[in-house]
Amino acid sequence: MTKEAGEEGREAAPERIRALEEALRQLSGGSAECWTAPDCPEDLRQAHLEDMLAFENVGVGLSLFEGLEMHGLRLPRPETLNEKQSRKKVFEIMQALLGLQVMLAGFEHLSGRKLYRTLYEDTLWDGCYVKKKRPELVTIIDMSRPPRRSEQRLRMIAMAKAKTVQ
């Protein structure tokens, strides 16, 4: 099997791809399934897996919440906003996330206030603020079902919020 040059001068190798897929499985408790179209170039597949792993390693880097605030997006407490203000803030968040190639899906059933509260209290703490290596790769956050949270992850989120949110 041939190897293709990666974006940073490294070579994409089947061994590296398998290692990234295994790291994602371990991070998800063994339930992650990695599938790629058979004709996807190995360097693209590797870049996508590396971005996914970086995005899912919340404890390692800035959360989406922290990264958005650091880059100038003001995120006030949900109870300080009315429905119209909440919808406006959600639009600002979605625009900022699009700049990171992150899209939200499955939120159509939520009011502006409920959606903002969910983003503020849960969703924006689930992923790391990561600049993608390849602009054509997109991360989709499915908000149609509640996030599964372990007790350890809840403690981590509470500690992060205490440090960054006033």
C-alpha cells in the first residue's frame, strides 16, 4: 500500500490511521465507529481523524466556550437574556462556530432561550476549540439528544465554568 505525503510533511500511513481510530474508540468508551469512503485519500482521512481527536480531547485544550470567549464572543449568563436576545446570541455563536468548521444540527425543537441555555451550560463545553487542518472538513454537533455525562466530566465542566464564567 502506498503512503501519501501529509500536510505537515509527515506521511499518512495505515498504522497511524488505525492508531487514531483506536484512540477515538478508547476516548468514547469503545463505542466509536470510524468509517471513511474507500476512495478517500489517506492524508485527508488522517487529518480528519487528528482533528476529531483534538476536538474530543476537552480536558487537553480550551473548550469551545473558552475559545469563543477568548476570541471576542461575549457569552452572558442565560438568565440575563430574553427570547429575542437569546436568538441573536445563538446566531452569533453559530457564525463563530462556522468559522471553525463546526455546525450544529438537531436543535429545531428548541426555543431561542432553551437553545442558548443548552449551548451555554452543556454543548460549548463538549468540544475543544480547534482550528481545522483542512478547511473542507466539518464537525457536526448533534443536539437532538441530551449529552451523556460522566461524573468526572461534570466536575471538569464545573471547574472550568468556575474559572472562566462570572
